[in-house]
Amino acid sequence: MEEKIMNTIIILVLAVILLCGLLSAEKKESLKGILLTKPFLSGLFIATALMQPYHTGPYFYLILAGLVFCFAGDICLAFFFNRKVFAAGLAFFLTGHVAYILAFFITSGINAVTWVSLAAVSILSAYVFIRLRPHLGPMMGPVIAYVAIISIMVVGAASFAVRQDFSVQARALVMAGSILFYVSDLFVARHRFVKKSILNRYAGLPMYFAAQFMLAFSVGMIP
């Protein structure tokens, strides 16, 4: 138990150091700095999942697959100035979200909260899309697909969160992680399509990495 706590502290300290370095590189718009920090920080959430006392079931493998796809997406998004590479990054993230969706729904099934959360998230996502639409241009199709998938991911997390047969900690990690992921993507969209600002990175990146680490830690709590 003490070893697990120590490992968790080490992981989180390393993550904070790398995140600070990444934010500094983002402020300077230093591609070299980004590439020296972001891949290692993203790799760290994969390592975190592998270090958990996981059960070799669908939840673990699907979350791990999602983390790996998001790692690939992070590398692509480092080259944000290239539209094709940016689109590839969206594709990787979209695939990662599909893996998360499968993990949540296979584990939780569909319940009453699924439909309630679907209605609520659909309204919110429709509003987000309406605000983004004038800025999207040729990226409209990929963004529509991405908004739909991230919305379904949050619905899956909500369906999971009401399952009383899982621990409170596991449900909280999944729900909070999914919400933070959703909100962080709003800042990515704002930065890419509406207004480029370091404030988007300062807000979105900590949320994004916190979300990924929450999902990585959750694999040790799901049978």
C-alpha cells in the first residue's frame, strides 16, 4: 500500500513538472519545447494505467487503447499549424473517445440516466457547435464528428457514475475525468478556430491531463 502511494506521488510530481514545462513552451510557441515535454507527459498517463492493480477485462484494455490513441493525438496536435496533421490528431482523439465510450457502456450498460444525460449534453453540444460553426470552414465535418463522440463519452460516463456496484472513487474519477475532457476540448476548439490565446492553453491543458490521469487511475478500481 505504501509503495502504491509513493508511486502515485512520484507520478503526479513528474506530471506537474512536465506540465509546467509544457505550458512554458506553449507560451513561447516553442515546438522544440513542446516536443520535449508533451510526449513524455502523455506517455506518463499510459504508464500510470499499466502500474495500477488492474483486472484483465474489457474496461482495462479499452481505456488503455484510448490512452494510446490520445497519446498519438497529442503528438499530432503539437503540429497545430499544419491542417492535415491537426486533422489526423482529431482522428486519433476521436478513436480514443470511441474506446472510452465502449469501456463505459460495456461496463455500465444503458440505464435511465443515459437518456437524461443524452438530452442535457445534446443541448449543450448543439450550442457549442452553433458558436463554432462560422469559424470551421473545411473542418466542419471532422468537428461535427468529434463533438458528437465527446458528447456520447460524457453520456457513457454519466451512465457509469450511477452504478452503485462500483466504488465511489471509481465513479467519481470516470465522471470528473470525462467532464474535464469535454471542457478542455472547448478550449482547444476556441484556440484553434476562434481566438488563439495562451489563456486557452493555461486553462485547457491542465484539465485535459487531469482527465487522462483520472481515467488511467480508474482502471485499478474496476473489476
